[in-house]
Amino acid sequence: MKLFFLFSVGSVLLAQTVPVTRTPAPQTLPNLQDIAAGVQALEQAEPAVPGFGKSATPIPKDFKPRTDVPLSPTAAAAVLASQQWGLQTNTPAAGADGRVLYSFGAGMPTVVCAPLRVCIVEMEPGEKIVGEPHIGDAVRWNVAPAIYGEGSQATALIVLKPQAPGLDTNMLITTDRRAYYLRLISKPADYIARIAFAYPDDDQHRWQRHLLERRATQKSRPAPKCCRR
């Protein structure tokens, strides 16, 4: 609210506004007892299923989340086929420089490692890893890439280190040539330092390509003069 006063200076009347200050009304502080009662009521309330506003319903005390799903006959047959492939005997062989050779595609290779040890999975020379390896237990297994060699003969490696014994998981490695699916196990002391792969299918294809190239070369050669007509 403003009051106006008129006063004269000589023959001129001037108007001046004088502001009037009002004292603000006192604010009521919240009651601490009411706040404590509200907090206690929230703590004692039943948990509610996520919903929309007041439509949320409380969770029954005997509720247990589902931890398994029944399989259809088709899904059960697929699981059995996958388990049979994983249980196939893939007998490793000794390779050069301490390598343990698994036959690629003949069952699931198993990498046995131990804490405080480095275990190496070696790719084919010239093979390039595409993307990051996918591992089922990324918390308790350390996975790191490495490489040795240069040019077309550079060899990619995956270095594995478990943080504890008694671990059992699996890992997928994708490359520009194939996909590797491995089982990883950690033991207290036993471990495989270095594994690599033999590729029988690729060797067979290489031999077939060699024979085809050789036949094509022989056909393209000119016949001897004594045999020309």
C-alpha cells in the first residue's frame, strides 16, 4: 500500500509516494512428531507391486518369484542336442611350444586355468578377432587381448586369468574366419598354459583347392609338339 502526500515548493505542487513496509506473517514450522509418525507409517507399510498411483497392489507375504520355466518338447530336444555336442570327446594333442591342440568343431574345448596363472587361447595365424569376447562370468574372470608377429602371419591371443578356484563358465570368441565356443574352468593349481586349434576341415579344403588348381594348370599348358595334330 502506498500513501501519497502533497506539498508545495513555491507555486508547484509535487506528489511523492512513500512506500509502507509490512511485516511478513510468521511461518508455521512443521511438527517433528508428525514427521516421525509419517516415517514410521511408511516403514511399516506393505511393499507394493509397481503400478500406477493408487492402483498398485501389495505383494503377498508368501510370494516367491519364478526361477524356472517349463520346456516344450522342441526346446527340450534342442537342449539335449546342445548338451550332447558339449559332451563329445575332443581329445587334445600336444603341439609345438607347449601348445595343447584341440580339433576345431569336434566338441567343446575346455580351458583349465588357476588363480595367479595366465592361460592363453591362440587363434590361427592371420586370423583377426572381431569385437570383444563374450564371457558368462565377466566379474570373476579377467580377459585381455594380445598379439604377436607382424603382417599376414600375426597371431591374435586371448589371455585368461580367474580370480578364484571352482569357477565354471563359457566364452564366445568371434573372428573374421570362425566363432570359438569354449568352456572355462578354474582349479586351485591345475592349469593349461596355452591352447590352440587344428583345423581338419580347412586342411581338407586346402588340399582339394590344390588339386583343382593343379588340374587347371595342366589343362592350360600347351601339348608337346610330338603329340600335336
